Amino acid sequence: MGRQKGRVNAILTLLKKTYPQAKIVLTYGNTWELLVAVILSAQCTDVTVNRVTEKLFWKYPTLDDYVKAD
């Protein structure tokens, strides 16, 4: 496990050096919303995801709200 952790750290260091200004452009308020936004972003642009999730996250602010949705 130590060797794998070292490799992960080396990769993260290289990514931070290569892309120092990289930021996520998806709009989210918590980890659940981030997961939903990332899944949606595989289907369309981040701009579209932000437009859709603004209403989606307002209508369903908690994970429990999604569970109860029909």
C-alpha cells in the first residue's frame, strides 16, 4: 500500500504542476450535489449542467428528497 500511496502522491504532484490553475467549474453545495453534477457532465457541457442543476438542487436540496421523488 505504501508504494501505491507514493505513486498517487507523485501523480497528484505532477497534475498540480502541469495544471496549476485547474478548477472545477461545476456549481455545487455539497458532495452529493458534486456527484450528481459530475455524472451529468459526462452527458453534456458544464454550462448546461450548471443551468439544469440550479433548478434541480433547489427542488431537491437533500439526498432524502431524491429518495422520495417520484
